[in-house]
Amino acid sequence: MPIALVGAGGIGKTSVALTVLHDDRIKRRFGDERRFVCCDKFPASLPHFLRQLSKTIGASAKNPEDLTPLRPFLSSKDMFIVLDNAESVLDPQGTSAKEIYAMVEELSQLRNICLCITSRISTVPPDCNWLEIPTLSMEAACNAFHRIYKHGGRSESIDNILRRLDFHPLSVTLLATVAHHNKWNTDRLAREWGECRTEVLQTDHNRSLAATIELSLSSLMFRELGSDARDLLRVVAFFPQGVNENNIDWLFPTITGRKNVFDKFCVLSLTYRSEGFVTMLAPLRDYLSPKDPTSLPLLCSTKDRYFSRLSVDVQPGKPGFEEAGWIKSEDVNVEHLLDVFATTGTTSGGAWGACSDFMKHLYWHKPRVVTLGGKIDALADDHLSKPECLIQLSRLLHRVAKNTASKQLLTNASNLSRERGNDGQLARALGYLSHVDFFTSSYMEGIRHAEEASAIFERLGDAVQQAECLNELALSLCGDNQFEAAEEAASRAIHLLPEKGEEFLVCNCEFILGYLSREKGDREKAIHHFEAALGIASPFNWLHLQFWICFFLAQSFYDEGRADDAYTQIGHAKSHAVNDHDTLLMARAMEVEAGFSRRQHRFEEAKSEALDSLNLYQKLGATKQAGRVGKLLLQIDSDAEANGRSGHPSCT
């Protein structure tokens, strides 16, 4: 069975082929009839290929024009033939490529010939068993490195560098060779890597990663892709995730035949496809990535397209909200883009505006901590974009339960907005601050902040924003046990909103009225408002809000003695906690469900649910919540034991 070993330059194709060629079983099977043809050592023409093949296999034909004079010799014995670096003769753009391909295809069909092809391109005869050579495992990379490097044992710093090299065999070998020749200790090696990255991968014998990559870029197939091909590769290299295949047309509208170009990158083993992205191995990425991103026009135009896409307003229930979910798959790319261009100076204004837009997208679709936080905090207080960036960063931190940090940022943002006389921005900051105050049990501060924000929006004539602040006021008043005032504020909010167009806020009002009613002990009214909120939310994909509606509706049903309905709603709540950032919500729902089961004397279910909740809390490092579930588990065991002793359900 003919086999083709395909992969990027330096991936180890030749090493694998040589290992097979000299394997004891291959030696016993083929003896001296093991042949190795270096296809990159002669001109890529049919006469040269046939002449080299004839010479290598020991045939008498001097200048064969085709395989005819070689067939008797080729068919006379079993042979193992390696065509190494076959891309140099199989490149479809070569002058003799079609004829050579036909010769290789015929060779692959000879039953007594075991043919092995190594190639950077995947255009190999169809009869070949095609095998893409992967990178090394961690252990294999370490073994390869330390077999060469003799100046220190295994260390975490070296392991980290090998990871940054994607365990690319040639890069690992070159790094070990350079470090060994220069007698660098581990600290010096780490320092050189930190300063020079892949530029350090060049030995005294002029073996280098750069030469290997440039060899691929000098191929006829690559040159035929046109003048934009290298810049496209540099854009792919710039982004940590590579380029989303679904966005190729959108990102590169000026590039003719762009999808074909990306396909050819993969054929040439310069890139590979991974989870919907066209990306490349880390050493290639580091080598090709532009050292000055602002100097690459194609990357700058790509940046502008991302920034334009981020500028779309993101509000639940409004046009474009669902489409903004694209950020979930490209957040790492966008964050890197912002991190680079926000510090270039020339485009910092647009970049920081895009930064706040980015965090809005994350807030709704993928809440997580961002690496941009330190740079935002370090902006000068007179920077135009600082207050808005602080506001959006604080909201994001609140969504991931970092309320103390969120409150500090909002306090800073409100002070800056007040100093600048930006009333609208000040009111928004105060409204969000009131929301965080509620979650930190700072109810009196929350009341004060919400009242000021509401008054500003009323003065500005912005009824929608005023309604939002009244909702926050209602929550803080409820927390302070001022239930009548809280209900009045929430009712005012819902009356300020139009019947159509602000469904999310209306839904939120109904939810808050339900929460207030439950706190007051009016379960029937609470259920009415929660069900009204759920009816509004159901047609939309507001998972976070739907979780909390179902969560409190479940508890209200249970309080009313409607256990089946309670289990149904807590199940719905869990179904809405589907994203990674909702793990805390899932744990909370499991905890409540365990409490339901305990009171229903379903002790085995209660214990299982409580243990699942405890495991999630512990993984998140939520010690307070984990301690609470630990106490619940003790109660479950105690109740189960008491129930067993009495022979009938115990009162709980």
C-alpha cells in the first residue's frame, strides 16, 4: 500500500520516512532494495526525475523518456522507494508536474513496489494512504530537546517554551541545538526566547526555521496565488485563532479568489483547519506575524471591519442582538486586535471605542474577565474613552461575580463623568452602581445612586433609561425592607415604558415586581408577575434573565405547595444555564433542587443533587456557597437517618 506523509516544513516527514526505511522489519522484507530519492536535489523536470529514479534503483537505462525501459527492472523484485520532498516535483504549477504526477501514480500502482512519499503539499496520487504528520507529544518534545541540550534538566520554563513552539519538531531541535552550542543555562535560554522568539532558531550551520518557511513560500504553487498571498498569511498569523472560515468573504472583499487562496494554503501545509478556523502552527505564526501591525494595510482594513462590526448597538430584543453572538467564537481574536491597536497611538481613539463595544458584546454573549482591564485602568483620567471603558469593564466584572472590583470601577467612572459634566454618562454609571450596590448589600448607597440617576434621566427626558434606574431603586428599597416604596418605584418604571420595543425592560419590571411580591410574602401575586415575565421572555433568547425568572418561579411554586411545578421550573432554569460562564448559576439551581428533594423526603436524589452542586462550587472556588451546601448535606443525612428510625416521613 503506497503511503504519503504530508505536513508542514520541519514537521518530521523525512525523519519518519527514514525511520521506516531503516526499520528491522523493512530491512528483512526488502533487504538492499530500499531506495531513497531526494526530489529537491535535481531540477523539477520529467527527464531529470526519470534519470534520478533509474540511477537510484540501479536500473541500466541512462536517459529514459518514460517508465517503459524501467518497468522490467521495477517489476522484477520487491522494492521500498521513498520519494522525499516530493512537493518539488509534484507542484501542480511546475512545467512537468502533470507528467511526473502520472509517473508517480503508476509507481504507486505497482504491486511489488512499496512507495512512500513525503510532501508539503497534499496533491499526491489517489491510491496513496494519506497520513498527515502531527506535532510531537509533550513527552516526545522534551525527550528530543534534552537528547541534544546537555546543560540542565527538565524545567517548567523549558516546557513552556516547547508549548509555545506547538511541539514543532524542527523548532524543538533547532532550539536545543542553539542552546547547547552556546552553553546557555535554563535562565539564559528563557531570556533569549523571551527577547528573540523564533529568531533564535538558527544554528551555526545555517539551519533555520526561516529557511524552512521561506522554502514553502518560494514554491510555484504559492507564487501563483498572487501578490496578496503573503499578506493574507501574515493576517492569519496575527490572529491567535487564525481566520474564521465563515468570515473570509466579509474580511477580505478586495482579494480575488480569496477562498481558493485559503484552500491552497492548506494544500501547501502552511495552514490547517481547526474548529472552523484557518490557523497555523505557532512557530510559523510567530515568524510570519507582522512586527509592526500598523504597517500592514490588509490587517488595518481587517481591523476596521471588526471595529465596524463591534459598533452595532447590543440590546436584548433589539435588531442585531442575536447576530452579535458571533463574538462567542472570535473573542480571543478581537481582544488581541484591541490589545495591539489600542496602544499604537495613531488609532487609539477608535480602538478604545471599539474596546468598550467589545465588552458590551461580551457582557451579553460571553461574560469573562478580559486582559484589557489593566490597560483601561492605566489610561489617563482625561482620556476621552476612559469613563465608558470603565463602565463596560465594571459591568463585565459584575457578570462574573467580581462585585467589589466592579464597584470601584463604577465609582471612578461616575467621578470622571461628573467632572466632565457628562450627565447622561454619569446617570448610566450611577444606575449600574446601584445595581452592584444591591448585590453587595449596600442598600442605602444603592437607593441614593438610583435616585440621582433617575432624576438626571427625567431631566434629560429619557424615559427608558429612567425606568431602568427606577428598577434598580426598587431592588435597593426592597433590600432595605421598604417594600411599599419599592413596589411604587417598579410600578412607575413599567408605566414609563412603551408597549412595544422595550420588551426586555418590561420583562425585567415584571420580574422585579414578582421578586418584591415574594419578599412581601404574597406568593400568588409573585407567581402572576413571574409568569408574565416568562411569557415576555419565552420568544427571545434571554438565557440569563430566563434563568432567574424560572429560578424564583420554582421557589414560589414550592412555597405554594406545587412541588411538580417547582421541579419543572427549576429544570427549565438549569436548561438556561448552558454556557461556561453560567456554572455558578447551575450550581445554585442544583442546590435549590436538592432542598426541594430533601423536603419531599427524596433523600437519595437530594444527596446526589447537593453533591453535584458542591462539586461545581468547589471547582469555582466559591467557598461560602460550598460551605452552605456542606451544611445542607448534613441536614439531608440527618433527615434520612431520622426517617429511617421512625419508619415514616419525618417533619422538616
